[in-house]
Amino acid sequence: MPTVSIPIDVCRSGSRLTPAAKAVLLALLSYGNAPTPSVARVAEDAGVSRRNIYRALALLRKEG
């Protein structure tokens, strides 16, 4: 898995992101410029359910 940079605000305890949203964000960042992976692939890589992928994406969009 490649090394990725994330904003420190994502890691802080005051972040509004759930642990699942953070895992999804890290998984998505790890793909870099590769083609967009399937929901099933992101779920597997992030260690969350497919349903949690959709929840996490909604939260990530909301939080910007």
C-alpha cells in the first residue's frame, strides 16, 4: 500500500469523522490516480461494510 498524506485535522479527536469515515478516506487516498475502485473493494480495504461505505461517503461530502 502506498504512503499517503492526510490533513492532521482528520486525525484529531475533535474531528467529526467517524472511525469508518476515516478508514474509507484512507482507503480512497491509497488508490492515488488509479481508476475508482468498486464499493466492495473499498469496503474490503477499509474493513467496513458496504453500507458503511455509503454512510462514510455522505459524511465526508458533508464535512468537506
